[in-house]
Amino acid sequence: MKNEIEQEIQDKGLTAPRVTLEDIEANIAAECFFVAADAPRFEWLTRDDQTASDAQRSVLGSMATRSYSGACIDIDANNPIPDALKLLTFCVLVLRNGFTVTGESACVSPENFNAELGRKIARQNAIAKVWPLMAYALRESLCTANV
């Protein structure tokens, strides 16, 4: 739909300053994806607790050959991670000026969870939050230029 609207803008010859998807993409310095289940995993992995240290060393040692999430799937049998946290995907976009914007994607049914699709939806939702920020900045610069 965005491509259709962009094409229509161009077809109508609308050339005044505006924010485009290309502007937004160029303004993204970095991006990070994770599921909410990673938070308790990371908390456990970094806990300063003598009883966890042997298990932590074991997990840390296996991370050289496994992903963070893969190495930490069953880290704390006494405090299992709720399944719902495994279905909530976050995207953090770091903009060139250092400001961060988040997007999220929540999957209702575990059977439908797809990590790649969750990341795409979360990123799309984060980008939707960047549009008004960049539009405000553009409007501010146009206002200042006309004073």
C-alpha cells in the first residue's frame, strides 16, 4: 500500500519537502530484535548469585557455538519463562541522532509464531513511530528556514 501511495504522489507531481520511507531507512543507524523471554534469560545469566554461577558458566561456554536464545532456553527450572513471553517480539531502532524507537509484535497462538514474521511486523510498527518524529523535524526546519 505504501508503494501505491508513493507512486500516486509522484504521478501527481507533488514535490514539496516531505518524509519518505527512504529518508526513514537512511535515518536508522542500527536495529535490534528480541523476544520478551530474553529478558528473564538475560537477568538470570547476569545475576550475581553463587548458586547460579556453575550453570551460568555452562551456558556462557556453550554460547560460542549457539545463539543467545538457543543457549538459554532452559536455564532456570525453578522459574520457568511464561510461554506468552516467547511470542512477543520487539524491534529497537536506533536513529542516527541516538534516539531509540520500539515496535512490537504479539502472536496470539503459539502454533502461528514465526520469528522472521514477528521481526518484520515489529520493525514495521517501529517505523510507523518514526514517521511523525521525522515529519516534526522536517516541519521545524522548514519553519526556521522561513523566519
